[in-house]
Amino acid sequence: EVQIVESGGGLVQPGGSLRLSCVATGFEFDRYGIQWFRQAPGTQRELVAGIGSVRNIEYADSVKGRFTVSRDRYTRTVTLQMNNLNPEDTGEYFCKVVIAGIPYWGQGTRVTVSA
């Protein structure tokens, strides 16, 4: 059974940092890319960052230079390091993996950037 579990969210002041983790089990971790999405209240879910099976990486323009995504095959974890956070980064952050055309999502972790 595929399971995706995010953690690490919280409340942080503008300019602060958070480190989100996504632990993925139930499939061959090395074979699949994993993406981070976020959803602010009243908006659509948007791609934040993704890391492929061969570590090809993509970022949304809004987070380039501030966020770093990485993966660890031994802990089956995809990490999103978020620096210099601003209020526009507030939202629910989700991990997604697509296997055989089926998307699997975690339950999300909430990030709030506020003074």
C-alpha cells in the first residue's frame, strides 16, 4: 500500500525557515519522482518543487532561490527546505507521487507565515 506522510509544518515569521519532510512507502522509491504542492485557502493546488528518480529538479518561479528539494533513498524521504519565507508561502503543503498513472497524495502539513 502506497503511503505518503508529510510533516514539519508550523507557524513561522516572515524571513524564517522551515524544513518539510515527506516519507513515502509502499513502492520502489528510487523509480519515481515526487513533487511538493501547496494550496492556499481559496486557491488551486500549485506545484512548488519536484525531484525525479534521477534527481532532476524543478521549482516554481516563486520559490527559486529560496526552497531546496532533496531526496534520501535510505530514509525514503523527500525534504523541502524553505528559507526566507513570506506570507505568500502560507498554505497546506502536500506530497504527490504518480504510479501507473494513479496519483497518490499525503494528508498535507500546514505552513503559516505571519508576524
